[in-house]
Amino acid sequence: MKNDDLRADRDELDHFAPRPSAKRGNNLVLQVAAGVFLGGLALWLVQLAATMLYAKLMLGTITFGG
């Protein structure tokens, strides 16, 4: 009992493919930052167009058809 080898055998690591490095996290951060920036820019442009249209309506300078 005293000389029994009860340790687990190691698995052979030859047939396991190495993991790719974790470079995807930085790419995800850049994608989220670009999305937030472009979304804010789009909202600002929509607000600008709506404000210009509202100002034209308030001034009465929009003519329909002539």
C-alpha cells in the first residue's frame, strides 16, 4: 500500500491545438467605441435637421409647390 503510485497520468498534449491569443478584446472595445461615436453623430445630425425644419416652419419660409 505504501509504494502504490496513485497519481493521475498526464494527458498527452500533442493532439490539442494551441489557443489563439486573446487579441479580440481590444477589437471589441474599438467596435463599441466606434458605434457609440457614430450613433451620437447620427443623432446629432437628425436633431440638427429637425431643428432646421422647425425653424423654417416657424418662420413660414417653406413653400409647397410654388
